Amino acid sequence: MGSYRGIISNKQLKCFIKLMTTCVILFYLWNIYSKCTCSVGKRMYQTGKSFDIRPEDVSVTDVNGYSDIQGVSGPVDLVVTWVNGSDQSFIDEMSRLNISRHKHFTLKRYRDWGILRYALRSVEKYANWFRHVYIVTNGQVPSWLNLKYHRVSIVQHSDIFKNKSHLPTFNSLAIEAHIHRIPGLSKHFVYMNDDFFFLNKVELDDFYTNETGFKLRFNEMKISECSKKCTYPSLNNGICDTECNKSKCDWDGGDCNISGSNTRQSFDNILNRLPPFSGAVVYTMLIYNKEFGSVYGKIPAHVPYIIDKTLMNELQNRLPEEWDRTSASKIRTQHCFLYAFAYYHYLMRHQRRKPGDITIATTIENHDDYSYSATGNATGLDNALRILLRNKKKKFGCINDHMTLDNKEEEARAQPVLDNFFRRLFPKPSRFEVT
């Protein structure tokens, strides 16, 4: 055979070599890129601090009314609810409506310990990948908040409530029921209360991954049953259970009640013995038992969590009367729907519906990455926060208000304990603050 020089010229050979080199380089770059992205079905999201802004996922609904979950993509916003109970106009409004007449009213639920400022410092330090922060209030604005900063906005209750006659409200569960209606809010957003903060670097993977789906953190709280041999999943499920057929269990939540009375009213014996939070958990569970089948009552941990707007709209469309009743309630009662509990267990309904499909949700029942403290007394709080400062593994923190209002001396002692703790954690002001 003769030389191939007569077939391929030097110029053609050089072009061929350049082409092959370019292909090798492109293949190498694509390989690197594919390792930095996670695919969910046909959608992709970029890991790390920045996100590609993509159109919202299109919800595809099956014959049972469940959306086809396509995963998390695009930007993720942060929503925080906040109230300042010491604001005089807020106090005057409660007085005008005689809110204190309600059996379960407690003014401490609206007490502001000044944690929001430090919560936003923690966002900037450990979770600065959130596109925007929405602070939901009744119109109040923290005096230190920098409203000129383009990544923060105040959202008033009137901006999100469908039924304006339900306002003003002093019910956190009613407010939460509308947060997914914030104009311009990302399809997926993280929600947290104003007593939450971040303690270490937090990424989207802490809320959602392709492998785990939505991460649902539960606590170890237990609610006493109406009877030793009757569990809540047995109530109001359409089957008359002998062990639950007694007055304190409302005749099995109405399942054994042959009088034809309204089963919603028949929950009173069960709910009235419980405080508002526990009662709301049980009430939501009882409604779910009839709507979706028996629900095991795991209670969500008091931590930030990610919400899919499409799923929340879908859930509220399935039970419109319950959500409207919650929205109309001026304060938290046992007959309100508990937002986190309802959402978590709705996601778990999706998982049980198609166990062979992609993982939609994973439950986490340990306390490895979050810490829960309370302001019961200044000494106990100080000890708990000292331990937390030494623990470098926690990602989420919460300081919940358990202090009575009549102990002003203890409150005066607790405030500097909190201030010193947060100043050690976050000494540097954030761009969310007026300088």
C-alpha cells in the first residue's frame, strides 16, 4: 500500500487533529459538569450556592388527584413569620377585638425576644444561597431592617389572605396556611419561624436530594391517647372499633355513632382535654384518617423545612373547608389544621401511593442536626446555650418561648442571656440590617 499522504493532505490532517482535540476537551468538560448536577426525572438543579433560574415545574395530576412530583429546581426563597407583641397598635387591636376572651389566648405567644435579627445574620453567614427573604407580618416592620436591600421584603397578611374578612388574625396557623400565596414566591421555598436560626453551613441538600426526596424531620413528642387501648389512627376511619367505642373517644371519632350527628362536632370530647397545639395535631390526624386512610401521628420537629407550592395548593383544594376554618380562627385552637403536620403527612401519602417510584420523602427521627431550647427560666436557658456553643455539629437551632408572662424578673434575666449568646455566634451585622 502506498503512503496515505496522497489521500489526505497535510492541511486536512491538521484540521482532523484539531477537531478530535476539541471533542476530547468538550467530553472532559461535560464529564465535570455532570458531576456537579443532580437530575430528577427530566429536570436538573445545580448544587452549591447559586441556582439556574428555570420556569416553574408544570404539575401533572393523576386520576387520584395527586401531582407528579418532579423534584426541586430553580431558585429557592426563604419565608419567615414574625410578630412584635409589645407594639402598642398590636395590643390596641387585640383589645378592640377582645381577643383575650378566648379560652386559649396567651399573650406570650406574641412576645419578641429579638431573635429575628440574628436569624438573618445566620442566613447570610450559613445559607446565603436563598434568592430572597420574605418576612410575613401584620404590617409591622423591625426598626433595624434594611428595606433598601433588594433581597428582603415585608409581606403583610392582607397580601396573602384569600378571605380578607378573616383579618386581622392572631393565629399563627391561619397565617401559615397562606404563606405559599406570597406574590413572586419561588415554586419551592423554605419556611421557618422567627425563633429559628442556622448554626452551620446549610445547603439545599439538607432539605431535599434526588436520593431522599423531601427530608421530613420528626421529633419524639407523644400525645396521650383518648384511651389506653384506642389509638388515634383508629378514630374516624369509617370502621367502628370496639376499644374506641366510648364517650371519651367520641364513640370512635363518630365511627360508632349511629345517631347520625355531625362527626366534626363529635371530636370535642377528644380535643377539649388537649392544649391547642396537641389538639391541632390530633384534629388534623382525624380528618386525614377519613380522607387518606389511617395516619400514624409522627409530629414534625420544630425546624425549617421546604415546601412545594403546587402540592400545598393541591392539598388545600382537597380539604377547602378545613383550611378555611383554620383561616377564620382568630387564635390557635384545637380545631385548626396544623400546617407542617398536614404537609408532611400529605407528602407521605404520595410516597405510599407509589412505593416503586422515585423517593418522594424520607423521614428523619433523630436530633443529630438540630437543637431545641426553651426560655423556661434564665438559668436553664443559659446552661442549654452554653452546651450548644460547644456543639459544632448542629445545623438548625430553635429557642422557643416557654416562659410565663407574670415572671418579669425571670424575663429580665433571660434577655441578656439570649443577647450574649447570639452576639457570640453572629457578632457581625448583616446586609439585612440598617447600618
